[in-house]
Amino acid sequence: MSHALLALQRVSAAYASQPVFTDLDLCLTPGQFAALVGPTGGGKSTLLKLILGLLPCTRGHVQCLSQVTMGYVPQREMIDWRFPVTAEQVVLMGRYRHTSYWPWATRADRREVAALLERLGLAPYAKRHIRQLSGGQQQRIFLARALVARPHLLLLDEPTTGVDLKTQHDILHLLHELNREGMTILLATHDLNTIASHVPWVICFQHGVIAQGPPETVFTPDILRQTYNADMVVLRQDDMTFIANRSLAHPHVAQQGALAHRPRRVSDGVLR
Amino acid sequence: MRKKLVARWCVFLLTMLVLTLAGLPQVALASLHVATTVAPLTDMVQQVGGELLHVHGLIPEGVNSHTFQPAPGDVQYLAQADLVVLNGLHLEIPIEKLIQSSGKPGVTVVKLGEHTVSQTEWVFDTSFPKAQGLPNPHLWLNVDYAMHYVTLIRDHVSALDRDNAAVYHQNAARYLTQLAHLDGCITAAMHTLEPHQRKLLTYHDSWPYFARRYGLTIIGAVQPANFSEPSPREVARLIDQLRREKVPAVFGSEVFPSKVLHKIASEAGVRYVTTLRDDVLPGAQGEADHSYMGMMRHNVTTMLVALGGAPATFTACLQEPATR
Amino acid sequence: MAFFVEPLQYQFFVHGLIAALLVGCLCGLLGVYIVLRQMSYIGHGLSHAVFGGAVVSHLLGVNVYVGAGLWGFGAAVLIHRLTTRRDLHADAVIGIVTTASFAVGVALMSRVHRFTQDFEAVLFGNVLGVSQHDLLLIAVVTGLTGLVVTALYKQLLFSTFDESVAQVAGVPTRLVYLLFACILALAILASMQVLGVTLIAATIVIPAATARLLTHSFSTMLVLSTVLGGVTALGGMYLSYYVDIASGASIVLCAALLFVGVLSIRR
């Protein structure tokens, strides 16, 4: 544990006096790129907030290597989209740690921000109000806000939700690049398929760690059933992995006004 | 044996009867419970009743009587009261409501103001506009009306406590003499003021009946109806009027500290006096001045000093003996 | 020209005009933060909350304004704590804390019959009765607020926009809020002395809301709101003189009319 960037030892957390998880042990090594997967309400966001210091732990100990700065990209629902700020102003906010005492942005600040926006393909949108951006652009702006501070550890809450597949792909590739440059990344998501193909380490989480490891090892029907309390189908073809919830993936047809399962034909001829 | 028992019981009962009869005069002196509202009324009742009455004033001194809300604890006084003495003329509406709900059945309620002036004598002004139908209730600052209040009080307590009627009449007669003397002294004192000095601009509008009696003119009251704000034009008008008519002083109120009136005074170059009182008795409980007469003496002296009259004449007049 | 000059012959009007201008700007400036934090009721609420503080401090023999100010500061801090820690929205918390605080004052007053002054008259002033001392006080508070808002521009912006992320990014959010609550309490106390209670809510909310309709930029909104606050205060004062209505109400009317005007243009 001594080489860990972040270590949680027997940590318990509660939210509105309801326990979320108890006696959790988890650690992240420097340069790790991990995804926290699990169902909604399973405690992923709580865990992230705990690590960030936004929530206190009721028991246990969160230990960080000293001088570790963290960056946080919150869920998109948490953001006040009507706030009067432009894309550039949002990213400038992130520069807080490195900026001077002057109340206004310096030339150095603006240069950093411009360079980052360029890298993320957002330069043309710098002066636009945040509500005028597309989902993918908004996600990247808030990512830029976290990145402009050059954090050692980056935490993202549902970064691929509400954006199209291409954007999801782009965001994860960007995260890969950052990881190659030495950033430790932990992201929380419920989107299994994208993770299966993009992230090297998965932590299955449902009020506690169910299992962790590379996707090939962790994405098994057994572990996924324990995590999601549902029957999951895992299909592998070549080196691609596809995961679906069995009961939801069955074709549902309209029968006399109600949506129901189409009965399956089984080989012995009996309808079930 | 039985006869002895009966005899003993008879002796016992007789003794009890004698003792009770002996105790009766004390019961006969048991106080009438009177509830009043503002301090001047409380003092008047005490002057008439002395030790014979249990008097309780419901509105503590210095509290705004127009908006006073009785607390549930006040109910106990009302429930015990045989007589409730109010000023009336809508001064004490919340208390009137409380009497209706919690007063002793058969309690006598007397609204002094309503038996002292007829509707034609009601004063309406900017603070108590005619449109709202509620007249200015501050009758007691006119000593002549106060004397009428005292006669009403005397008559009501005498009717309820006939055994002590003679005492009440005696006390009232003595008090009325003193009040008549005070009335005369005030009239004389106000005559020492020049016509241009006989002008009153106050914050709270308590003085119209006083002004009418003693020959003063009310220029205005800064506190408008419903305790709202005066408009800038009204303020400008007052400043211009004060300058034009060379009024010596304006009178504020300790209960309503008024920055607007202070401002008017300083811009018009007149004195700003805050010590006039309409329902706070000067001094502490028990001091000679802590009474209605003390309050009126204090008020008139303050006015004379501020308006440029002769307070010495007033003091000298008061020291002369009161004659019938 | 005579239109503007005529009322200026009266010193009370000149003082009132300056006071209204300063308070209009002050509340316009702070109003941006209040409106964006969705705490618009706090102006009205705090001006009632400080009543409780004034009564308590009178009973303890402490200077009424000092006590009221500290109490107002405490109420603002409590509101913030309850809003962030629990599943409660700011509007409900403000309603609870401020009305309870006011009720403490009323309850104490009815229980302890030692009050010889109308407290509301002490706390709530009138723009037409502004003394030079009041003007100095309001100028100092306005200057102080301007200084704090400028020096802590970045911190206040980030905390107002997204307090959790600001904390992670290194902004001392708790300290920033404490300072903000302090100047808010001071500003409200000073404004109440000058304007009375009807105006407070309006001067905090309306210019900021109007400015929001006119710009997407935070810094522009700050400047616009301050300017609009000052302009509507001046307009309101002149309106009250010429139409002969109470100054407080006319300033509010001016601000409201401007808002409606901008709203219909922006459509």
C-alpha cells in the first residue's frame, strides 16, 4: 500500500443516515486507469465524493500521497446551465490553483486555456454560453476545467452519459492519452460496453467492491449478476465484448395493448 | 349523650358564625378588580379608588398602544375584572376582542372617550383620516376631558361598590379640584406664547384635542395613517411651512424615534424635542411625578420651553393652592 | 434641467438621493450572487431576522446594531449550512430560519415589558430621514463590499457556480462564504437603516434579474446590475417627488417597470 496514490482503509460512508457502504478497502496506484461500474444507487458517486473530500467518512481512513491534486468532472445534471458563463470562463475557473492573486485572468492563464481548448477541439466555442454547446462539447469543457489544473488524479462521474457513441469514444481516447502522460484516472459509469473496450481496469461496485481486475476477468455473468442483481449476457467475438441485461434485451412485443415478452421457442418444441 | 353532642355542635356553629361576622367587614372591604389599558387611565382609576381597588393596566408603558397585542397571560386579569375601563374610539381593539371572548360574564366595560365627546366633536386628520372612519382617540391629553373621564370612573366604581361610594366621591372631588387647577394653569401658560409660537408639529398625532382646548394649532403630524412613510413632497411642504411660519420647535416621540422628523427639524433650522409623552408617566413607580398630572405638567413645561413661552409662570401657578 | 434641479434645493432630498444611489448600487451588486444562488428571499428574510437579534441585544445591554448585525450574520451562515448539508432547498431554509428569528424577537418583547422604543422604528429607517452619519456608514459599507467582491472575484464566481468543484479545485469555500455572509449582513443592516423593509427584497432581486436578461457574461452582469440598481434608485426618488408618493414604493416600481420593459424587448 505504501506505493499507492490513494488508499481507502476500512472506510464506511452514509448519506442522510442511510449507510452506503461499510468497511471498504480500495487503493489506486499511480498511473492507473480504472472504471467504477455498478447500478444506480450503488454508491459510486458517494465513493467519488468521499475520495474528493466532499463527504466525510463515518469510519475509516482515506490516505493520499501528499501533494496529490485532484480534478473532478461532476455529473452533467449537477451543473447550473443557466449560469451566465462562457465556455472559456468555465475553464478559466479551473486555473484557480495556478493563477495569481489578481482578480482578473492573466495572459498566462488565457494562453493555457486557449491551448487546452485547442487540444480538445473546442477553440471555436470559447466565447459561447455553455447552454449553447452540444452535449459532447459541454462534457469536454468540464473536462478541460479539471485538466487545466494539471491534476495527478482525475475523477469523473458518468462522463459518457448523454452523449453519442462517437463522442464517448473520443472522450475515452482522450482519457487514454492523459493516462499515458501519467495521470491517474478513476471514472464512474454504468455504461459497460464502452468500458469493456476502452478501460484496462474495472471495479465492480455495489455498496462495496464485488470484484476488480481487467474487463476480461471481471465481466463474467456471475460477477455481473452479483453487481447488478440481474441476469447479464456476456458475448465475446474476436476481441470484442458485448454485455446486455438478459430480461431487458429480449424482444418485447405489443400484445393487445400491453408490452410483453415474446414467448421463446425452445428446441423441444415447448413454448415458455 | 345525644343532647351533649347537639349542644357542642351548636356552640361550634355559633362560634363559626360570630367569627365569620367579625371577618365580614374585611370581606366588605375586598377590592373591586378593575382592568385598564394605558398608564394615564390606570393612574386616574387609582386616584379615585386608592387602596380600595385592585387596578391593573394592560398596556405597559412605552409600548405602542395602537398596535398592542395582548398576550394570553393578560387573559387572567380580564377574567377577574369586574370593571374594564377603556379609552374607546378604537384605540384598544385587540383588548376589546379579548374581553368578548374571555371577560367575566356580566363584566362592566366603559369606553370613556365615547361618553365624553359626541361624534360631531371627533377630530379627523392625516393620521386618522375621515375616509377610514376612525377618529383620533387621544382625548385624555385635554385636561377638561380628563376631568370628565374621572367623573365617569367615579360613577362606575360607585355603582359597582356602593359601600365605598362615599370614599370614591370624596377622592374624585379632591382630584377634580386639582385637575381644574391644572387646566387653568395650562390655559394661562399657553397665553404667554405669541401667536406665531402656538404651533405644534409632532411625530405622532396625539395633540389635536389638547390644541383645541388650549388655543394651539396643529401644523401636522409626520406619521401618516397606517404608520407608512411620508412622501418627499409632504416633507418639503413641512420644511417650507416651518421656515415660513418661524415655528420654534418640533416634537418627536421616544416611542417612535423618527429620523424623518429630525431631518425636517435640522433642515428647517428648528429645535427637535423628543420628550413629549402621551401615555408614558415620568419618573419611576412611586415617585410623585409618576402620574397623569405629572405627565401633563412635564409635557406643558417641555412645550413652553421649546416654543419660547414662560415655564416659570406655569410652575408658579401650579404651586398656588387649588381652590374650588 | 429645472426638473432635476428643483428637488435638490432640499437637503433632505439630496441626502436621500445619495443614500438611495449607494444602496441601489450595493444591493444591485450583491443581488447578482443572491439571485444566482437562488436565495432571492434572503434579503427580506434577513431584514426580519435581525429584529430578533436587536431585541436580544437590547435585553443583554449590547449595542442594538452590533447585536443585530451579528445575529444576521449567524442567520446567513446557518441558512447556508442547512442548505448544503440536508435535502432542503434554500427557499424553505430561509423561510424557517428568518421567521423563527423574527418570532424570537416578538416573543421576547411580549414577555419582557421593558421596551420603551418601537424597535421596528429603530431598525427600519426612511430614505427621507438620512443623516450625514448614515451616509457615511452606507458609503463605508458600499466601499467595503466593492473591495471584497473585486478582490475575491474568482473565488466568489467559482463558489457561486459550483461550490463542490470549487472546493476540490482549492478554493477555500467555507471562508469565502463566511466573508460573503458578513458583508451581506452588513449591507442589509445598512440598507434597512436607510430604506426600510419593503425595499430590501426588491433592490436585491430586480436589478440582478434585469441584468441577467441582458447578458450572458458574469462580469457584465455584475456591472449592469450595479448600474441598474443605482439608476432605478435615482429614478424612483425623482418619481416619488414629482408624483407625490412614498419613496420606497416608487423605487420598487421603477425597478419593476424596467424589468418588464427589458423582458418584453428580449422576447
